[in-house]
Amino acid sequence: PPPPPPPPPPPPPPGGPSPTAARVPISDVATGFTAGDLVDPCNGAEPQRITVTVRKRPLSRSEVSRGQPDIIDAEKDNGWVTVVEPRTRVDLTKEVCEHPFRFDDAFPDTCGNASVYASSVAKLIPGVFTGGRSTVFAFGQTGSGKTHTLMGPNGGVLDPNAAAALAAFDGSAGLPQSLCDDLGIYALAARDIFAQVEWMKRNQRPLATLGKDGVLGAGDRAVAAAGEVEVWVGLFEIYRDKLYDLLNDRAIVRCLEDGKAKVCVVGLHEAKVKSADELLRLVIDGQQNRSVGATGANETSSRSHAVLQIVLRESEAAVA
């Protein structure tokens, strides 16, 4: 007998079909981007799931000088990471065991920060303009490259020409690839956030918020006269069960839950920034206040967990 027909599509939710993100081709807005498409926040965006990405670090100078072998193989685009384990059998013969692990994505040590960002973090940016929250964790042992990935090869410090290009960036033209390779995840994310903000301003698009059902509706949106969106930044560290505000002389702040079961950092100082370069300089200044200590792998290893918080708000004058 012939196979049964496919089941009919599910009915649309009350109030009409779920909105689909209206995406603007990046080539039409900001040539040279390594990120995803800009998104119209009034039309929603596809939900994102949790992903795990592994980045391989190169051998350190001390490891190379000691002749230690490279036992990690990370395969781009398929997410396979293979650990090669040399062994000696009881009869003293040598063998090599391979232990494969599968992740959402993997990057060899030849990939730059721009490639890592484009394949992992860039897809999270549109969601923050549609009422969502995006979170990125950088996890690894001391010396594994967390600061290199987040801040860039030079710890976020850019030469004057690169800093000027980043400060003037508005999404209307691309950044040179050489500059993108010198940026970390913080700066690359800030670059795309401000490009989206400028696009919304030019097209008079407001921020959008999700309703209780997770769907955008006319009553759930904050309508702005000119799409004026402000970017606010907070930076704090978690050290020995206490929270310290890194932008306010290490003042102690508290992590509490409000009546809506929302976790809030009470008393955290937030600074308004107007460009990706300004955001990066603020983070660099705040990093100077972190608790550090010497380890066998790093003389100035951070002894705390740092959290950078970027909040989008509509200016009060623009909200109607």
C-alpha cells in the first residue's frame, strides 16, 4: 500500500502565526561583517539552543622547548575533537589510542578570533533585540586562552588607527579583516550590537519585547519615536563568594531575586557607552581591578570569575 500522507502542519497560535525574523542581507548593510544578518526586532527571531564550542590552543613555548607532542586534533565544521593518547603495553610495545569527542563546533589552533566569533557568538546578537537574553561562558584552565579569545591577542589594547576605526564604526561599511583578527569576542560582539543599533536608528525601528507566551505582539512592544536605543554596560567579579563592582572601585554588590523570580545584581554601576571602542576601553579599565595571583602557567592569573553585562534600553525621550 502507498505510504500514509504526511501529517498536516500544526495550527497557528492564537492571534495569528508566529512571526518570522525579517533579515537584512549583511552585504546590503555592512560589507565585511563576519557576523550573521541584521534583524528587524519588530518581527522576532528564531530561538537559539545551548551550544558547546571547543577551541584548541597552540602549544606553549615551554611545551615546545620540552619536546612535548601535540595530542589534540580539532576538526572545523564537524565538531570532532580527538585526543591521541600514547600508551605502553605490559610487553613494553608502544600503541596509540584515539579518544574522539563530538561538540557543536570545534576550532583548530590556526583559527582566529573572528572565525570563532562568526560561528558561535554572532548568532546570539539578534535575540537581544527581540526581548531575549544571550549568555556566553568562557571555560578553561589557566593559560588555555580565555583572555585571548574574549579580549584579543593584545588584551584588548588596540593601536590608535584600529581604535579610531572601531570608534567610528556604524555598520555602513565593513572593518578590515586584519582588524577583526586583532579583536576579541567582547569587541566583535560590541561591533555588531552598535551596527544593529545604527540600523534601527536609520530605519526607525524600536526594541521589541517578548510576551508571556514567548511571541511578539503589538501590546508587548515598546514603541519608540525614532528607535533610539542606548547601550549600558556593567562589569563585576565573583571572588570568594562575594560580588565586586569592577566599574565602581570594587564596591560590594549583592545578587538577589525579586518578586518575579528574576535574579538581579543590586547596586551594580552601569555606564552608558556610545561605541564599540568605548565599551572595550571600559572593560580594559575594569579588568585592572580584578583579583589576580601567580600560578605555574600564568604569573597574573585571574583568581575570580568576571561577568560583563550589556543591557539595551530605549531612551526615555524616545519612548511614546
